[in-house]
Amino acid sequence: MPLGVDVETIRHIAELARIKLDDEELEEYARHFQRVLEFFKAIDEVDVEGVEPMYHVIPTVNVFREDTPEKPLDVEVVLKNAPKKKEKYFYSPPIV
């Protein structure tokens, strides 16, 4: 296997992942890994001269609104449905 994916490599990966594979599975996964690496090798051969790198195929834009200060909510309205409150604050039991 020219790109370095052999049964011993798969055995090592399986040990790191704590996966038990028998000899037949090791051979099968070695073939699968080899095919994946061959696909990457084919991608490496594509001429990308003059192609600008992109991070997403769909152009993205910032969708956040402008952060403008506004009048705060009334304390009574905010605490109206609170299960427990103490003065003008939410109340929760202490957590250690």
C-alpha cells in the first residue's frame, strides 16, 4: 500500500480508539483508508492556480443588528413570573 496505510497502522488506530477488530476487519479498514487517501491524492492533482480560497460555498454576511441602547425593562415586569424573588432580584438557592 503506497500511501502508508497498512494493517499495523489500522491496528494502532483501533487501539487508540479502544476498538477491537479481527484480522479480516483490519484488512477491510486498511483498504478503505487507502481508498480515502487515494481520493485526497486525486484532489491534490486538481489545478487550482488562480482560484481564490473559500471557507464556505455560500457567501456569508454578518446578520447581527446594530447594538443600540434602549430603555431597560421594568423590574416588576421582568420578575412577574419568577418562581422566587428577593427584593428586585431573582432568587435561587446557593450552589456550592
